[in-house]
Amino acid sequence: MLIKLPRSSDCKSSEITPESFYLSRRKLLGASLAGAALGALPRLGAAAEVSRYADVEAGSAPRWFSDKLGATRWQAVTVNGEAITPFKDATHYNNFYEFGPDKGDPAANAGSLKTEPWSLVVDGEVAKPGRYALEDFVKPYQLEERIYRLRCVEAWSMVIPWLGFPLAEVLKQVEPTSKARYIRFETLEDPKRMPGQRSGFALIDWPYVEGLRLDEAMNPLAILAVGMYGRELPNQNGAPLRLVVPWKYGFKSIKSIVRISLVAEQPATTWQGLAPDEYGFYANVNPTVDHPRWTQARERRLPSGLFSPNVRDTLMFNGYADEVASLYTGLDLRRNY
Ligand SMILES: Nc1nc2c(c(=O)[nH]1)N[C@H]1C(S)=C(S)[C@@H](COP(=O)(O)O)O[C@H]1N2
Ligand SMILES: [Mo]
């Protein structure tokens, strides 16, 4: 599937969202991580594959990942005429509050995350619940490269080449029961290795939780990612397994998943619970529904700097309307933001 897009021209720099606006999202979370001891080193590469992308820092891929990479379908989905965000930006400008509130904190601190071994539970309204070692969980699936836009609710965006497989294929395997109407995801809870989960940062009720309606989860664009830029996921991007839902604001794309549950009721999710007037359950990218404190009509496409802010118009459903708009017929998107 090739997703074609009109090129949207850049806007004036006066129209950009000042960072100070969304920094208040951080204030909402309380104090910064005052002096937390963050001794861990970033995970730097031993030997690794040669990446298809420039300037990609080598990782140390687990065996199961290297084994799967050979059969990957490259560029199964792409965007036309939009540059892929440099690896450096995609891995050093992150939101992963478990590792701290600042954009550089995940890169600095996520080295402490231990991703091997990793186990994952699938439970709730499914005919085939289970607890899996990650390598067993991913075994049935062929990796595909999906080059997607990622649009954060804070009005910045990137283009990232993910490696993953459709969530719909997982659902086929585990067989949701007739009672399953939503899917709920949970991130690892490990205050020892996740400094953001310790003291002074108490507003988030850990673990981080996200969810989708079952029909959204079945949409072919929704994937579980295990890699990006031709390599395994760096810790700060949600290793070893994360969700990617490209038509929704970035906070829906939950990282470092340990539990997937099929449920009957709409799950209580992290950002909606924190500030329900600002962050909804749906969180579909929508340039016509502003955040109470800033416009969602435009975004800064990274890399973005003072002299080239690289601002562009935000597209309905982040440019994926043809694929997903039909999921929302009859739903008032102004109320269900
Ligand atoms: N567990 C967890 N998942 C998370 C977050 C988080 O803080 N914790 N931040 C979200 C937000 S706000 C965004 S924009 C994306 C950022 O993904 P990236 O850092 O890989 O670009 O991750 C999302 N997933
Ligand atoms: Mo975000």
C-alpha cells in the first residue's frame, strides 16, 4: 500500500507553536526529576547489521530480531515527497515519561531498561490467552517496513521507518471473544530501572496504559513495532515492542509493552485520566479541533530550528483519512477528540 499525499507548503515561522506552550504538559506532571540518579549508559553497539539509513547508530540486536530481518518486506508503506527524519532526531527527541520529562531524558536514561528476557501477557476476552517470551510471540509474523508520519499532540512531527507487523494479525492468532470491544495495552512497570516512575513524579498512575477500539486495532495501519531504521528499536523508542497508530496523536503509540488485554469496556488511559479536557480517548490527529492551549492546525516537522522551523499544515487523520475515516462515520469528532 503506497500512501500518496499532496505536498503541503510550509507556513510562516510566526505560526509555529512555541515550545513553552506544550512544556505546560510537563508541568501538569509535577516536578521535574530532581537529581534522580541516572547512571546508566546508553546501549551502544556491538556488531550489528549495516543499516539502510544514514547515520544509524548500531545496536546489539537480539538473535530473534536478526533472524527475522532477512525476510523483511521493505517499504511496505511509505509517504511520498517527505523526508525521513534523521535517526539522531528520532532517537534524541522523545517522549517516554518513565525516563523523565525532558525530550533528551529517554536517550540519556533508557539504557537502564533491560529488554532481554522480555515476557508479554495476552489476556482478557480471548480464546487463546498466554504468556510468551517475546521471541515466541513474534515468531509467526513477517516484519514489514512502514514509513509513517508521527504527529505528537504537542504539535511536532517526524517521519519514521518502523519495522513491525499488523496488530490485526496478532488478534487473529489470539481470537477475541464476542465480548471483546476494546484492546488495552500496558507498559512495563519497573521503578528501579525507570527513574520517572520513582518519587516526585507522582501524577501519572503507573503503568502507562493505552487503548483502542477493536475495529481501530484491526485497521491494517495499526502495527506493533520491534524495530526502526532497519535495526531493532532503541530503548528510548520503546524497545522491545511498541504500538504505532499513525493516524492518532503520538501518546496513543504506547512503548515497551508487557500486557495486551481484550476488554469489554473502554479502558481508562493515562493521558485521558490526567487531563480529560485536553487528551481524549480517540486522540485522532485533527487540524480542526484545537488543544485548549494551542492550535493543532500546524506542526513543526523535525528537524526544526529557529531559522528553519519547517512548519507544515497538519493533515486530517495525519494524512491517513482514506484508510481510517470510515471508522468514525457518525461520531462527533469535536466531542470525541
Ligand atoms: N510508555 C510510554 N509510551 C509512550 C509515551 C510515554 O511517555 N510512555 N509517550 C508517548 C508520546 S507523547 C509520544 S509523542 C510517542 C513518542 O515516540 P518516540 O519517542 O518514539 O518518537 O510515544 C508515546 N508512547
Ligand atoms: Mo506525544
